[in-house]
Amino acid sequence: MRYLILADMALLLHAFFVFFVLFGGLAALHWRRLAWLHIPAAPWGAVIELSGWICPLTYLENHLRRRGGGTGYSLSFIEHYLDPLLYPLGLTRYTQLVFGISALLINLAIYARFWSDHHN
């Protein structure tokens, strides 16, 4: 039971991280110090998607689920949790590229504004 709770906590952390990668730049416009956490997180999230790698948090969650007597999954976090919501037919390499490029472009636009506001 303890491991399943830890797996759920890893899932929540993972979901928060994905959300932070996508929208943390917006929060950094208001709380400038948050940019120091978001600047490394956003490229990491984009690299994971663009390369097709599986995030280490996925491995952690699966490990904890198996230790708790549950079953893990062989897909990435996005494929397992978000893909059924957004793309019911399955995540393709193209979709991963769209996710990664979108995250990168959104954050580049936000930080362009961030730096122009900061230097004016």
C-alpha cells in the first residue's frame, strides 16, 4: 500500500512537472525568481519529447507500482495518462514532436517577453 501511495505521489509530481514545463514561463512573468527553476525544466521537457526518451519519473512510478503489487506500464507518461485524453488513437512520433516543439515555442515566446520587459 505504501508503495502505491508513493507511486501516486510520483504521478502527481510528474503531472505537475509537465504542467510546469508548459506553463511555468507564464508564472515566471509574475514571479521572476521562478524563471531559475523553469529555464532548465522547459528544455529538459522538450528534449524528452523531441528525442522520444522516457522521463525518469515514469520509471520511478512504474517501479513503485510494481513494488506495491500493482502493474507498471511500458509507455511514456504522456502516452499513458495524457494521450488517452487528447489522442484516443495513440501517441505517434509526430505527436511527440508536436508536444515538444509546442512546449519549446510557447516558452521561447514567454521568455522573449520576459527578457524584453526586464531590460526595458
